[in-house]
Amino acid sequence: MDTVQKLKEIEDEIKKCKKCPLHEKRKNPVAGEGNPDAKVLLIGLGPGYNENLQGSPFVGAAGKFLDELLGLANLKREDVFITNIMKCYLPNNFATQEEIETCTPYLERQIEIIRPKVIITLGNVATSFIFEKFGLKVQRIGEIHGEIFKVDNLFKTRIIPMYHPASALYNPNMKEILREDWKKISKLKI
């Protein structure tokens, strides 16, 4: 079975998932989308209002800013795979630890299938989860944003924690910090 089929299989499972109460408020689960053979994987927290309506990740205002940031890194949406820790709508942009533990096996399988060279985590929750998964010391995003962490796993991954694009929508002072962090990625040999 090829990468596309394996990811489709996970997406089909997510569409039927009722393992936690979040399925009750979703219109469209958001498994993720992009290049199934991407070298770069972006991971956010979970779908917001617009993502829930459209069934795609990062389609609202934060998504528009993410597109700008990708451009600064010399990347396009079609080059990367974008997904989230949580696959169902988060009405309050919050997931409990139990909900995270219930949903993350889907993400773990996506990572195993895609085998990215670079994982860009967007925000504290995604960063904490990925750092724990790869045996890195969990730190606050404010201390490590834009840094590159090398993980010596089967496919030699680099993890780059970033502020979530939505943070710049709530605090315009964050825009320039995010832009500078994303420009660093353009210098990486991916």
C-alpha cells in the first residue's frame, strides 16, 4: 500500500471516530492535507471554526498568515503536509489531556507514514507533544521558538518549534517574530 492509500485509510478512520466527545460538535473532521511524500510536516493544535466547515487545516485568517510564512521559508502548501494534534473541531481552542491521548495515535501513524525530514510544531501543545514523543526536554515555546532540534531517529528528523500563526492575529507584535523565525527555514537544506 502506498503513502496516499495509507493516509486515506487514516482519514477514513478519523471520519468514523467517536472515541471522545469532540466528535459531537464537528461538521468535518480534519485529518490533514498536502503532499503525502512531504519532507516537511506542520502540526498545529486542532481545527477551528473555518476548518470545521471546510474540512481542511489552516483555512481561516491564521491559514492566510501561514501561507505568507511558508513563502518566507521558500515553501508552498503543496510541498508540505499540514495536520493537527486534534482532528475534530475545538470550540474553545482547547483539548483535555485525555482527548489528546485519544486522538494522537492518528498523528503518530501519519508521522510514521510520511517520515518527514522536518517537523514544524505550531504552538505549545504541538511542541510539547512532539518533544515528548521524540525524547526531547519539554520547554516553553517562548524560550525555543525558531530553534532547530535534531532527532536521531530512523529518518533523522529536525524539529522546529514555532509560535502558532494565530498568535500574531491576537498580538500584532508577534508578526515580525514569526516572520524572522520562518526566514531561518529557507536557509535549511531540506
